[in-house]
Amino acid sequence: MNYEVNVLINDERRSLTVVDGANLRRTLLNAGISPYAPLTRTLNCGGRGLCATCGVLIEAGAPDPTHWHDQLAKRFGYPRLSCQITVRGAMTVRIITDKIIWGSGARDGGE
């Protein structure tokens, strides 16, 4: 089964067809969309859920979190780790384009 994942990047919308069970981080990277800030594109944990730099905002269709960091992010409204999200349905994801390193930026009071 395939699902539509809409990816919002500022005012742009991209639609991806994603197979059930795909990892969101890998899906984004394979489509040429980086969930990282410029510095962390090369300095990250490779999708192991350790560095918290691949955060995205899920605007619709958010799956239940399974990773401890992702559980806290959902509870407090922080960006969710794309490396810890398995696509199980249609969703809309916003790429945070103003983050410095760990999702900090205009949305959450960072510089």
C-alpha cells in the first residue's frame, strides 16, 4: 500500500508517494529534501535517534511516537524526529527551514 506524504517547505508543497512502512527521514533524503539545518547535514547520527537534528513538524496524519524523544516532542509540541517516524498513512510534514541546529529558530524562541 502507498500513501501520499505532502511536504511543505516554506510556501512550496511537494507530494511524495510513499510505501507503507517507509522511514520518513530516508524518504525525505531520497527525494532530495533535507530535514537538517545546514550544519547538521553532515554532522548527524545517521538516523539512529541520538542527535535530534532531523526534526520536522507534522501538520496532519501524525503517527503515534515509539521513540522516547519523539514521545516527548509530541507531548510538548516540539519537532518530531523524522528518523523515528514510520509512514503508516497519509501525512503532511513541514520542513523547518529556520532551524540553527536542533530545531531552534523563530518558532521556538531561538535566534
